[in-house]
Amino acid sequence: MSGQKTSYWSAEVGRKSNALDLELEVFTLDDPRAIARSLKQSAESSLRRKSAPFRSAMSMLNFYINRAGGGLPAERRRILEQAKVELRRVFGRA
């Protein structure tokens, strides 16, 4: 495999979701509210999503967290878990 680039399907999903057009590097933001607002805006404006905006946004957030797995630093995981709480709040599901 020398010289070949390894490609992961999960990385492609984060960049080119068929359901949502995500803000560039949304999951690297340090503000959980900003992450939630961005996901909400992406989900509500998407014409390709197959479920309700809340479900699409939460699914994308969970997908990112799950794919990062154990390699996700504790502080980043804390921010993303708090973004779930904020996502429920911005959708009125708190």
C-alpha cells in the first residue's frame, strides 16, 4: 500500500453528507450553542434530508461522535455532548 492514500467512508459523510450541507468544520467549534445553531440551520434548509430536521441534525452529531470513538479528546467530547443538549433546546425539545 505504499504511496496510496487511505480513504474512509465516514470522513466523506462528514464532508459531503447526502442529507445536510454542513458548515465547514462545524464539529471543531468550541461553543456548543454555535454547533447546535449551525446544525439546526443546515437541517432546516436541506432539501435532501429524509427525516425531520431535528432527527437529521441529531443523527449527524451522533454519527460524528460515534465515528471519532476513543480518539476523541475528553474536552471535545464534552463540548459535543453539550451540543446535543443545546440542539434539543434550539428545537424546543428540552
